[in-house]
Amino acid sequence: MLADKKNAEPSDAAAPYSARAKQTRERILQAARDVVVQEGANRLTIDAVVARAGLSKGAFLYHFKTKRDLLLTLIDDQVHAFDSSQEERERKFAGDPDPWLSSQVASMPNNEMEKLGAALLAAVAEDPTLLEPIRAWYTRQYARARISARSAEVAAIVLLALDGAFFAEMMGFPTLELNERQRLLRTLQELASGELELTPSKQC
């Protein structure tokens, strides 16, 4: 215990979020992501995280009181990272009818989504109540889709297709081959950009 206290960010006592403390916090979060992705959510323990991060348990407890606190921060950080880069992604599609919708398709293979998936998987395995930040994010996503310049219907189709592909891949379901996935993303991008239009079904 004395060793843990000694290594628990001693120089950061007066400033909990100094540069060094932030670095340590990120080491813990990255170690947690690595454990979830490489070993599975069921292997995510405080001991596993501190061992991978090369830190003492005291250093961990300095930043996170419980594993639940770690998971909640992990999810919040990934949601924030995705949202904070949204404006930059939209600039790449400035000429499209709805840059926001086009950017959603482009973000599908993005590493940020993989990180978010890892955090989500860990949260589901640990405590379903931790999904609240994810639910709030999806609520915002679909609220934005309802005012899409491409129409609410097109935006909903695009988002639902992306969500289905994402969750199937995250759960390891054998759905699409790589070339099929690429074709799907191209089709969704064409639909989002207006290059492809939906054909109304004929009434019988």
C-alpha cells in the first residue's frame, strides 16, 4: 500500500489535471482500450489495466475510484472525440446536399468508431446503465437525420444501414465480405450525396 501511495501522482497533488496527470490518465484509458480490444471486455479489470499501463494501483485510483468510473470516462471520451471531429469531416463534403450525412458514411471505417465500439462492448458486458451516453448520442444522431437536406427518409436509411453493419461487425457476425462492405459504403455514399436516388415502389 505504501508503494501505491508513493507512486500515485505525488507531484500532481495540488493540480490534479496537470500535464503529467493528463498523460497518466490517458495511459490508463489507452491500456483499458487495449485490454478490451485484444483480450475481451470480460478481461477488463483494474489489475489488468495497471499491469498493461505499467502503473501502480494507487495511480489508477488517483484518477478513477472504480472500474465503473473508468468505463464511463472511456465512453464519454470516445463520444466526445467523434463529435469534436465532426466539423472537420463535414468540410470534406461541403459540396454535397447534406455534408453531415455524407460525413457519417465516410466515418464508418474510421478508427474513432472502432474505439467507440470497444468502449460500448465493455460497457454492455459490465453494466447496461453505462449505455446512457451512447443512447444520448444516438438520440442526437437521429434527431439530426430528421432535418437532413437529403430528406429524413434517406438519412434514416443511411444511418440504419451503417448502424447495422457496425454492430454486426462489432459482434463478430459473419455478414459482409470486405468487397461487399466496400460496395455497400459506396452505395450509401452515393445515396447521401444525391448521386443515387430512391425509386418509389409501385402500388399494386
